[in-house]
Amino acid sequence: MIDYIRCGTLGGTLFSVILQISTKDLVQTVLLAAVGAIASFCVSFILNYLIDRFHEN
């Protein structure tokens, strides 16, 4: 019985949250995630290059 209540509560909460998210917010989130991933990759690449360069000397 309690599992049905938990599943119903969780399903209702998720469904209401999904309906609150607009397309604009979703696109903004995807773009910010992409920018963050690109920035993280660039910083990691530059740091690896600098570390390799300083370890050679």
C-alpha cells in the first residue's frame, strides 16, 4: 500500500515539474551545459599541455 502512495506521489510530482519547464528554459539549459562542457574540455586540454611541457624541462 505504501509503495503505491510513494509511486503516485513521485509520479505526480515529476509530472507537475515537467509541465512547468518551458521550451525556452530547456534550450537555455542545454546551451549552458554545452558551453560548460566545452569550457571544461578546453581548460583540461590547456592544463595537460602545460603540465606535459613543464615536465619535459
